[in-house]
Amino acid sequence: MKKLRSLRWFERNDLRSFGHRSRVNQMGYSPEEYIGKPIIAIVNTWNEFNTCHTHFKERVEDIKRGVLQAGGFPLELPVMSVAEQLMKPTSMMFRNFLAMEVEEMLRAFPVDGAVLMGGCDKTTPGVLMGGFSCNIPLIYMPAGAMLRGNYRGEVLGSGTDVWKYWDLKQAGCFSECEWKQLEMGIARSAGTCMTMGTAATMMIMAEALGVSLPGASSIPAVDSNHRRMARECGVRIVALAKEDIKPSDILTRECFENAIITLNATSGSTNAIIHLLALAKRAHLSLKLDDFENIGKDIPLLLNLKPSGKYVMEDFYYAGGILALQKVLQSKLHNINTINGKKLYENIKDAEVFNPEVISTLEKPFNKEPSLSVLKGNLCPNGAILKQSACEKRLLKHRGKALVYEDIEELKANIDDETLCVDENTVLVLKNAGPVGAPGMPEWGQLPIPKKLLKLGVKDMIRISDARMSGTSYGACILHVSPESFIGGNLALVRTGDIIHLDVEKRLLELCVDEAELAERRKAYKAPKREYESGYVKLYTQYVTQADEGCDFDFLSTGNRKNQEPRIF
């Protein structure tokens, strides 16, 4: 066993180590409980506003049980809980804050390894970004999805079915009483959204990267197997700490290629693209937006989950879960190392698909086309994203006149105006919703269909923005336009009435305005006034990168920072 990192704090016979030991003793611990044993940080993203993590108090105790059984010393270290449902203006703005907190806390304290607890959308990438940068032994424990929603005997998926029924309500086809019943039945237990939204996607991405226990990402939050998995995380992290196996010993380019392949096979959230780009940089690996197109282009849709299908995460678990899906994908996946000490192929050798209506095969996929498309063109020189598996096929090749909104307030004030000059061919455009312009790149990208069109039965139309959208959302929403409009990207130059051309097969998004006219508009462009005099928002807007670079802080994602250990005085 390599000498434990924590001994640098405790083993010396000097004044400073005396102080360290006496303060741990102050808490009622004896030296034999912690000195010479792996000290394990349980990084807990719990708080009472984070509805996805309401079971984390219990899971901390399950993890501690495993750590103690394996001969380690567990300590819970709470961090910021980035709660998707209730944070304003957007949880995405605080992902980097969480990453910084995790990294610096792990680096500053005498810990030999860490269990990172996450699940709610930005907590998974946040804790992993911090953990990868600190580069001490770690394991990720996913929150798990909540139980199926229920409304009058119908299975509901959080987010996805909300959008559907809200459109029906706006069209006058759904009563207020029915809406209230829906509200009471759509979220029934602890856990994350049970559709293939960002939370489920990122839990699966962590497993695809090899940093969570095999099969962990698909266990429902309230299943007793989830408690056992948490205990096993505690057991395994002690071994990782003793062997000094760090993220840098596991993570390779092939791990991220596996994640991209899995992302397309599941029709996962578009948000995963931003997070994987950021995570790769934290792991000092090269990953570009074009890689998502090149690696994922031959991967069909194998999972029949909302919003691109019929079922939810609970059904996925019963059908065999992530291990069964990886077994189906085996010929496409690299045989990477994983956190349990085994190769991927060994982990999945006994996996089976128990319900082919949920998990299909490469020969008979639910959709032969890739789920995600990276678009290029003069409207998005650095790229934009479309989840083509979740939009109407008729819209994959389209020309229409733009209806432009300069910001979200203008859109909200006017989108339901019955006199709006709009039809099903119109292209809705929202500006100033990107990383700097919003700020924080909120989930505004599923622009609402005008009430006027909903009443006519229009269910989908082309919508373009520099925002993100929830992984539970659906529709022909072109997202992550880069560079964003606020910093002068070509999206800022679009005017109402301009023709926009989309050809998904050619991966093309074009503003049909000649370059001379665009040059004149560019000269006249002035960014909206945004002044943040102090605080985190000022830091964020000054240093955040664009969507095609992962929206991390530039000073955190560059250079070799993995050996920045604290000085021990």
C-alpha cells in the first residue's frame, strides 16, 4: 500500500501535527480510528431544496457502513447542492462553483479518497469536474431516478409530459382540475427525473466513463439495491485509496468515446455534450464538438425512453439496465478499465436484456439515425446542437422566415399574442440566452409554440437559440449556437423576416443573408448592457467559455493543474 496522503497531516512529531491530531480527538475520535487508515471524504450534495437528493442523508450512512467495514475512516463533507428545480437564474451557472468547491475542499483536507454523491443535473458534472482536477482516488455514487409518475393510470415522465400537457392546457384541451391532478402525480419519490433527461444521462455518462460501479446508474433511488450499491461504493473507495488509483489512471480518450457512443444509443440529453467537453479538459484529454458528430454518426437509438420513446428509467432498470445496454453495444465500445478494477467487457459478460421493447438491438434499433446532430453554417460557425430523435421528421429539412426575440422577456410578453404574425413554417429565434448573455445559459431553448398555432394543432416547429434545453424536453430545438449572440456571434445579426435554412442530413444551418449585408449589420451591432459589479456572477461572465468549449472557466480547464497539492506547514 502506498503511503497515505492523510499521514502528511497526522504522523509527524511536531507542533503542527499535534494540533491536527488534537482537533480530531476533540470530536471524540481516538487516534487508532483514523491514523494510518484511509480517510474517506463523502462529498454530499444534499440540502432541503434539492428534491432529487432527499434520500442522501440515508445514503451517507450506507456509504459510511461500507467504508468502516473495509477498514477506512469516513467523514461527510457537505458541498453546494446545485438543485435544478428551484435555483435561479439557472443551476448551470453554479456548476463551476460546485466544481471549484469540490476540488479545493478535497485538496485542502487530509483525505485519501472520496465518494462523490450526485444525480440532479449539474451535480454529476460538477463533482466529477472537481474530482478529476484534484485527482485523488474517487468513486461516483449516482442518486438514481425516482419512481414512475402516474396520472389516471397513465405512466408519466417528469418534464417530458409536463411540456405535452402544458401545450394541451394552452390550447384549451386540459382543465385546471386535471392540471392539479397531474401536479400531484408526476413526482412520487426521492430521486432524479425518471426520463432520459440530463440527470439520468449524466449518471449514465459517469458509468460509461468507468468512474461508478457497474450497473449503478440505472438503479432507482428508492430500491433497496440502491442502498447496497452505496455501501459497495464505501467498500471500493477504501481499496482505491490503498492502491492510490486516481482518475488519471482510469480516464482515457477511449472512455470519452464510449460515453459519446452511449449518449447516442440512449438519445441522451444535449446538455451532456457541454458537460463531457468540460470533463475531458479537466482530465487533460482532447475532445472537440466535432467528435460528437464523428464518433456518434453510426450509433442508432437503442433505448425506448421518454422524451424520444415510451418508457422511463424504472422500466430501463427492469429491462436489464445500463449493463444490458452496454452488452448490446459491446462491438462498438472500447474495453476500458473501470473503477471496480475490472475491464468493461468482464463487467457486462453476464448481462441480459429482459424487455426488448425497452432495449433493442443494433440490428433492429428504434431509430437508425443518430440521436444528436452537430450543425455548422454561417449562423453557428463554431457549432449548434439538434436532438433529431425528439423532433418531427418533416422539420429535418426546412426553410422559413425568422421571428426574432431579443431576449426572454420579450418572448414571454409576446409569444401568446393571438395577432402574432406566425405560421407553422416560421422559425422562432431567441437571442441573448447564452453563457454570458443570460447569464448562465438557462434551459430556455424549448421555446414555447405560440398559443395561436397550438389551437391549430401545430405541435412542433423550428426554434433556434444560444440557450440549452432540459434533457426532458423535445421538439425541433436548435441549441447551443456558438458563438453566442451577446458576444457578437452571427445569431445577433438575425432579423425578423430573414430566411433560415436547415438541412440536418447535411448538418447545415444557414442564415440566407449575403455576407455584405451581414458585414453592415455586424458594424452596427451593440451588445445589450449587462453590468455585474461584484460577486460570483461577475466572475462567471468574465471567465466562462462558450458552449463548444464546455462552459467551464478558462482558468480551470487549461494547463496541468492535477499536482497542485497544498503545502503542509
